[in-house]
Amino acid sequence: MSRWDQCCRNGSFNSNFAQRSGERSRRSEILAFRESISSQSETSIRSSTSTFNTDDYTEEVTDFCNEVYFNDMKLHTKLLKGIEGIGFHHPKKIQAEIFSNLSDRLYQNHVICAPNKSGKTSAVLLWILNELICNDTKKYPRALMMCPTNEVAEMTYLFAQKIANICEVKVFLARKGKSLNKCDKMTIDLIIGTPDKILKLDMNIQNAKFFVFDVAHYMSSSEGHFRTVTHIKSKLSSNCCYILCTESINEILNGFIDKYMMPNKSIKCEINIKKHSFKEVFVTYSNMEEKINALMCLEDFKLCQDQTVVFCITKDTLNRLKNYLEMKQLSFEILTGDLTLVQRKCVLEQFKENRFKVLITTYSFLKAVEACNIIKIINFEQILNEKSRLNLAKYEESKSPLNCKNCLVVNFVNQPWENFLLLEQPTQEESHYFANTRIIPANELINGVEKLCQIMQAHSSH
């Protein structure tokens, strides 16, 4: 069980938050899977989402501020009571840095750029909770937090709710089928949800003092998200403080920041992380049939012992792949937004529990996918950036669920792009990315010239 699940279910939080003490709890009983997907109600499904446990392939050299205690950070006594009550004592170094910068009253807007799993979201949440406790204004809601998916929103909500209960702060998770009554509208302090769910709330949000845009780099890939964000912003007052959390800044985010968040204070944090270099394979193909046949050569759907995630960009491509594999009577599960929240939870839970081997999904669920035995990521569709080149950042991001050193990332690429991959003098960014990469024609996989076991063995001996 991931640390996040242990913490949320047993009164503590995940390792991205801060240093804590206490023993791990036992895993809860496994849910029944397909037979129960359509019959179980939402209330009967425990939370299945969690952050990625990447301890096996990353090592943070400098982690906690052991010389700094939360008591030293001028937090409200109620918040300190909540933090100490769950066994946390020291913040992470990045969290201490974020706390310090957010407390700078010279700026109304903040842009936080920090790596994945650095604890930036939890640091912002604690700072927001502290502000809400210190300022007892009776105008609601007092803060909004947007997340890219329902799964990420639920993870964030579980984190906030545990500590908010102790601090007497009311937190609401905006989701489908859940509405606020008149009494709730007059008492809710913090609302967490996806942009569309927040917008659909029948509630005046003009009083919100803080607006947190979390995992912003992830949402920047969707024009729909930003249209909704812009609509939400139009409903907020000019005195609202904006906090944007992201792993990287792209052109879309830059445009949003320049238009809505100027002036701002930029908070750029780095952590010393040693990452293992995964084996990269680019498979070049000329048509869809060749592409699918190569996928079947890469993935033994009947005999594979470890787990694989196949990512598609669009639901249309996912459904085409699904229909083809079903015709072949192959075993796999899909995860899309077309499933109900209950069904998505079941799929995520069962994949995490290693109850099935192959998951086919879209990048919308990248942050929610977790399984301890994932050794292969397959990017089924070619990923391009706004300049119509391979989106190296997105390819890097797709590796997030991998959990050990001897892993393989397979990227399907149209044959005409092979020349780009074989640049003799790549840029500095590209040379680092292609340092551990091979290019294999799909026909060589189909005809048995190249085999998956040979690729993995070559990587292991490398």
C-alpha cells in the first residue's frame, strides 16, 4: 500500500508532505472487481487513488529540514496542533522555502515551479489553511483549488480534510452529483475540484480570497480547461490572490500568467534527485495495422507477469485499439472519463493491487495511475508539441508510474519522423534525452528480428 493510502486511511499523510513517525498499517481487503463495478454504490468504494511511490528509482539527496520545526514557522496554534497530532515535525526543504515566499505580502500572485513529488501542493494547502484560520472573515467560500482530474482532486481533498477537521476548517470536494445546500454555502471555507465541477456549483464565488491553480502544466495541454479557468476567474474579485503550482512553464502557461497574474513572485525550487535512466525504444511504423501488430509483439497479453500501461492521446484512438484487442480476445482493462467515478476507482484499485496486467488509458489519468509492478510504459500515439516536433517533456512525464530501474518506455512514432530521431548533432536537451534510446522498425518486431526479451536483456547489461 502506498504511503498516501496509509496516511489518508489511518490519520497521517503521504511522504511528500513532511517527515512523520509511525508504523505502516496493513493493507485493507481487496475489492471485488468486474462483478462489482456496476453494482456497487459510490459510498461503498474506498479511495483508490494515491501518489506515485517512486522511491525505487529516485533518490532525494537533500530532503527534510531537520533543523527546522513546524513550530518555528509562525503557524497558527490550531494548525500546529493538527500537524503535530498526525506525527509530523519537520517540513521538507522546498516546503519551508514555499512557506517563506508565500508569506511575502509584497506580492498578490505567486507562480511556484517545483519538481514532481517535491511537496509543493501540500505546502500551499497548509499555507492556505493557516491563512483561513488566522482570518475569520465570514464571507464564503474563502478559497478555491483547481485540479486537473477528479482523481487528483480527491487525493488533494483527502489530504486537506484530515488536517482541516482538526483545525475546524470546512473543506468541500466538488464532484458530479454532489451539491451544496443553503447552509453549506454559508460555511464552506475551501472548495477543491476540477474546473468544470467548480463552475457548475450553484454558488457565488466572488468572496474567494485565494485561488490555487494546481498541476497547471498538466491542465495547460487542454484548451477546454483554460476556457473554464478564464470563466471562473471572471467571477472572482480583483483582490483575489492567485497561486499557480506547476512542474514546468510552457508557452500556454506563460500566456496565462502574463494575462492574469501580473505582477507575480516566481518561486523556483529544485531538489537534488538522482534518477535511473530507463531504456527508451522508438518503434517506427507506417500504418495502424503495423502499429497494432507491433504492440502485440511488445506485450504478451496472455502470459505477461509484470504490468504495462498503454497511453493514448485521444479516446477515439483508445476505443479503436480496444475494439481490435477485444476481437483478438486479449486480456486488458481500460480507464477513460466515460466510466463513472465508481468504475474508475475500481479499475485504479485493482491495477494497483496487481489484479490485471495491462491498462489502456489516456494521459488525463497519468497522475492517478499507480502499481508496484509497472515495468513498461507504451506511448501508443506520437506526441507533438506546439511547434510540431516531438514533445520531449511529455515523453519524460509519461515515465512517472515506473517503479524500478529495469524498465522500458516504448514510443510509437510515424516513420517520417525517424530522421528527426537520428539527428547527428542534437541540441543539448535532445542529446540528453536520446542518450539511452534505440529506434526499431515495427516490421522487425513483427517478423521476429527484434524481440522484447532481447531489448530488456540489452538494457540490463548496459
